Amino acid sequence: MAASKCTRLSSALSRQLLDSVDSVLFDCDGVIWRGDQAVPGAPEVINSLKKNGKRVFFVTNNSTKTRQMYADKLGKLGFDATADEVFGTAYCSAMYLKNECKLEGKVYLIGSNAMRQELEEVGIQPVGVGPDPISGVQIDWANVPLDKEVQAVLVGFDEHFSYMKLNRALQYLCNPDCQFVGTNTDTRLPLEGGKAVPGTGCLLRAVETAAQRQAQVVGKPSNFMFECVASQFDLDPQRCLMVGDRLDTDIMLGSNCGLKTLLTLTGVSTVAEAEANQKSECPHRQKMVPDYYVDSIADILPALQA
Amino acid sequence: MAGTVTSSRGCVTLRGAQIRDLLDAKHNVLFDCDGVIWNGETAVTGAPEVVSLLKQRGKRVFFVTNNCTRPRENYVQKFCRLGFTDVAEEEIFSSAYCSAAYLRDVARLQGKVYVIGCGGVMKELQDAGVPVVEEDSAADREPGTSIYNCPLDPDVKAVLVGYDENFTFMKLAKACCYLRNSECLFLATDPDPWHPLRGGRITPGSGSLTAALETASSRKATVIGKPSRFMYECIASQFDLDPARSLMIGDRLETDILFGSNCGLSTVLTLTGVSTLEEAHRYRDSEAPEQKDCVPDYVVESVADFLQALEE
């Protein structure tokens, strides 16, 4: 464990830190954008990093967009980025089902069209996307026709979530051989204008409770999100920096994977929370202490442009 | 651990004279319904006779169910239909009825309640005179209304969540908005994660919807139904009950038996429903103190086992 952690990143330290890494992984919400607005200075930081020969990746728990949709949003906000640099949970869940679960069959999907597209792209056929209102009487629901080819249930953000979908997932999950995967456990989904709605974590808890089973979770802080990037781009963890706004997802992921970590204060977590974790005796909380913090990632711009 | 004795108390199979002795000692008998006196639309063989005989012997009988899908008057009809004669509405305590009683008598709600629930709950709230926010109001259908900007009623002072076959993301989002006000009460009808249906099938229960809302709001609901004490307190407030002279008969260890333990009642597990004898033994043999409360004092195959003792 580093003797000094949770240090404010000064200009001098910035230069030192940047020299010690080849790749920088950014969370998105609360770090490089908030809703539909870029954090001021963030596009310049990303673009300067690339000019300085660093590789840049975007790692987000948000499952509502495909890699291409994220690339489009990044482009619109002035970031120089390509789809293959983006690792959202829609894409990563599809990779997880294909490569880790070695799924041969369909998946019952509670999720978005973006998730459907990412699954189809890796050759997995999803069933169940879209509105699914209740019909019939109670005994009918236990007897909903089940697709025999479904071998997994995947839960992501779904604004069409309903009792019927919860019921279908439960019926599939009564078979212990049916795999159970969730995109992430975030309790809130941030929206434009600083608003938020209940997040995927809530839907996942509903399904886990009904089925009395725990899902395998793909998103941060699960290591898989980093491994997905690392396996495609041959990353050395010791030469990677994880930049995020949440101690319990971004910084935890960084700690677990042996990356350097930078907390930015433009999002969810605070320095006070980080320092409280640092003082605690609990090993779990110790993993939620960043190496460094900045008020905003724009703060590293001077070091990049020097 | 030296000195620790694993209690082998509990799970005593009731037979013959023991049943008679137990009944002699108890004045009040509380029955769970699903899996105890009926399964779906079929009475457990002998159950109607047992209830009748208990009453003839001067015992008071109550029905305590977490099932919130029917108002009490529907339960009376179901009892009739299934051959239970003279079960009165006052003897039936469902989580829907008790949730309404809680809002009216304990919380003394001054305002409206936002309900995620079914017809049974709505009817009990109406009968209790507790104002409910109208669902499916015209405002929800206004163009541009979405989960991101749904209209809220300023008079809402409580949120009640229970089994709801019409549950949607919109309802979850709205309930979460109301719960941002820490003064707004947060109630759940019951904690059951799933409910059993005919043929060993199951359907998602109130507990799964409550879990979603607790996660969204970062708040814990006050649970009305078993194993919480409130349903017992509701009965006790209307009838004079001595816990030492009361017996709880149920089929679900984590709700009925734990409820009985929590209220100081003797408990009987019947094997015609959800829990098995093996599960009861696992709780009995466990080291964890909180698991001990799920151990029934007695076990019977079916409530029909009481018939012989009652007919003598």
C-alpha cells in the first residue's frame, strides 16, 4: 500500500504521474461530461493526452448506449475518440456472455435496444426487449411460455421494466443451469440537467430477490471491465491510470486491478469520503482511497500543455 | 467453541395426547392461510373441520396472511367457497387490511398515500378512509410525460409498496421521488420475495418490488406483514390476546414461525406448504442466534393432524 495516498495532484505531480503511465482510462458521467455537457476543459485534456502519445479509453457502467452511440456523443462534445476505445456495459456484457459464460443459446434480456444490438453483434440472440405488459390471471404468469433456447438472463437498464418482465426472468431463473448476469449495480442513472432516475441496481435487486439468486455483475468495480480493455489492447496495469468520480466503482476497480487512481471532484464522491476511508481500519474501504485527486480533470491541462 | 451447547429444542413432531395438551393450554389459534388451510382454490383436507371444531371448543380463531391481493370481504367469500363455515370478517387479518389500519391508526396519516399495489390494497385503504393518489391519471398521459419529468402530488405523505402486477419503471421512479422527502413514510405490505402458486410454481412477491424501491431510495421500508409484529399488535388492539395462550400455525419458517417467535407465541409448522422439515432442522442446527427464531416448537404433517384430538 502506498505510504502517501489521497494527495492533491499538483502541477509537478501531474507531470510525474503522466510520465509514469501509457494509458488513461476515464469514467464518463461526472468525469468528462455531465448529462449532455462536457466538463469544461475535458475535451482538451483527452485530445492533449493523445497528442502526448497516451492511449485513452472510456469505461462506463451505463448500458443504454452502444460503443458507436458513445463515439457519436464523444464526437459531438469535441472529444477525439473512436468506438473501439469505448467500453460500456452494453458491449462488455455481450463480451462477458460470449467469452466468460461461453453462452451457446439465447438470452432473456431486460435491457435496452443498445444492449440488444451489442448482443446481436457478437452472435447472441436476445429475447424480451421492449414493452411487456401484464395479461391474463395470476396462474398464467407462472406458465408463461419459455423459450427453450434461453440459457441466460441479462439485466441492464430498462425503462420498460414491468412485473411481467420480472416474472419471466424469475421463471427462467428457476432453472439453476440458467446463467444470471447483471450489467451493474449503480442505484441511480444520471440524466441531463443533473436529474437522476432509479438505476439498474434497483431492477437487478428486484430480480435477485424474487429468484433468491445473486447475479454475476459485469460493471465496475468488477475486474472484468478492465480485463476487457486490457485483453484487446495489451495493457500493463502498472502503466495505467484510472480516472473516476466514484470511490465505490472507479477507484475500487483501479485498486483491484493494480492501476494508479485519480479521483475527480466533478461527480459523486468527495475528498472527505476518501479521507474517511483512508482512516478506517477496514480493508474493503482502504480499496476506495485514490492515489490522487483533482477538482476537475481540466486541472491536469497545464502539465499536458507544458 | 467450548461451552456452547447447540440447542436441540424445537421441531417436536406433534402426536395424539400432545396435541390435546397443547390445545388445552391455548385459547387463541392464529392460522396462516396459503399452504396451511388451503392451497390455491383447494382446501387442505380436514382444515374446515379443524377450524369449526376449534370454535366449538370455545377457542378464538384468527387468520393472519401476508397475501395482500384481496380485501377482507373477498376472503370471507373464499372461506365460504372452500367449505369453511362461519368465518367472520373480523377474524381475518391480511397485510392489506393491516397496512390500511397502520396508516389510519398508528401513523395517523394527514395526507395521501402513493400506492404501488393491487386492487385488494386499494379497497382496504378506501374502506379505512385513507386517501390514495389516483394512478393512471390523465396527467401521466400528457404528451411529453416520461419517467424523467412525471408530475407529483404535493399531498403525498406516505408511500406503500406491495404486490403489483401492473408494476412499471414509472411507478418506481415516482415512488422514489416521493421518498426523497424524509418526512414521507415508507411502508411495505410484506417481505415475501415470491408467492407460491398451484403446481409448485412461483410468482414474484411484494419483497422483490420493495427491494427495488429500497435500493432506489436508499431507505428501508417499515414492513407491516409477517414476520414483523405489527399484524399481531393489530389483532391484539381489537381482541384481548395473551401471547402465552396463543398459538401460531404456519407453513413458512422465515415469515410465520419467525412472526410467532417475535410475538412470544408457541409455533407449529405444517408441512402442506412452502417449508420442509429439512429446512426446519437446518435452522435448529445452525450456530447463528437469529436463525433459532425460525425454529418451530412443533411440527405436523397437516392441520388435519389436529382432528383426532378435537373430535374426542
